[in-house]
Amino acid sequence: MTNIISTIYRYPVKGLSPEKRAEVVLSTGQAIPNDRRFALALGTTQVDGTVSKWMAKSNYLMLMRDERMAQLQTEFEDETQTLTISRGGRQVARGNLTQKIGRTVIEDFFQAFMKEESRGRPKLVEAAEGHVLSDHDSPVISIINLASLQDMARVVGTAPDERRFRGNFIIDGMEPWAEFDLVGWRVKAGEAILEITERIDRCGATNVDPDTAERDLNIPKALMRGYGHIDCGVFARVIEGGIVREGDTLERI
């Protein structure tokens, strides 16, 4: 079967909901545009201004610890740099993330919504040039194999929703766990060329249902019990940029 990029996701704000993209333009050494560009630093996190280099995820609001974030639906508008936050279909906050007034609106909302979990007033920060505010300390693309998720039903009891794994490219048509065999190889994705660098070890963020915000599974424990590891998906770095669209193939070269 042909390996197809069935879905492309980005996550403009770390820990908040994914956004599907019909296509993305990749650049050498960079993540998907606007992916993990922003994050909400805890009130106890020391940040200087509104721009931040990479820090460990424990410094931010994050799904691994703060599952309540999954109750929110968000949309980021590239043209206006504006984030709209909804809960249960109703808009609850909206602000331009590059302007002081807009950041204040978003920070005020999360202080009230997260309460003591934010450890004071959260601070909205933007990634410094060349950085992303993801779990990985360098700009990467995360790739998830749908067949691996389907195979996990044997040990989890159900095939986990792809959104639990917060991947960028969801691949259909690949054999279960064949993504691990690509580590160290280069692949062509649409017009771009990627190098698969490593497997992704999974944390408690995957335990959170993306619709209900409940911790209803224990994915890392199930992976270890069933396969002897806690890995699902692979990281890739962009070697040559180009346009990648939904429906494009991903092939080893």
C-alpha cells in the first residue's frame, strides 16, 4: 500500500487544541509554520519579556499535568495573529497574541480557568527565532502511523484517537510500527525531504481524552506491557523545504 499523509495538524499554542491544515510550506530546519509558536508559562516560571527560548515542558501549562486544557477549542488566525478560545461551542476569550492587550486578555482567562494549577498568573510567551515551544528542544515534525494506533487496540482495549498523540503528519497505508524502521533514513513528503531522527517516547498527555478532557486510558503503561517500550511515532527534521498537502505520499528515499 502507498503511505499517504491523511491529516496535517499544527498546534499554535502548546497544550491547546490541534488545527487541521490542507497544506503547509516547510522550510529547512524549521517546524510547521506556527506550530508550538506560543505557550503559557506558569506563574512560577522565570521568563524575561514575552519571547522565550526552549524550556522543558514542566515550565508551562501542559496536558500531561493540566488535562483541563482539553476542554477548550481554539483557533489561531495567521493574518491577524488572533487566538479565539471556545468552550462547549461558546466563545470565552479572544486576543491578538502579539499585542499587549490581546496577551492580557488570554492570560486573564487562563488565570481564571486554570485556577491554582497555573501557579499564579500565567504568562503568554512566543518562541524566540529558531526555537519552538514543544517537548523537543529543536524544530521537528512529528509523524504518527495510523496502523500502529489500530494495533494498539490489542493492549489498550481500543484504538486510541490520533489526536492524543499530537502529531503533525498522520500517515495511512503503512504497516503497524513500520515508522520505527525509518529512523536514520530520509523520506520525501510532498515536495519536502525529511530525515527521520528518532522514535517518540510517550508521556501522560496521551492519557487525556481530547473530547472529554478525562484521563481515561494509560497509554504509556499499556505500551510497556504490550510492546516493551513506551514509543509511538517518530520525529523528523526538514532537510529540504517545500509544500506538503493532505493526500501527498510519504516515501523512503
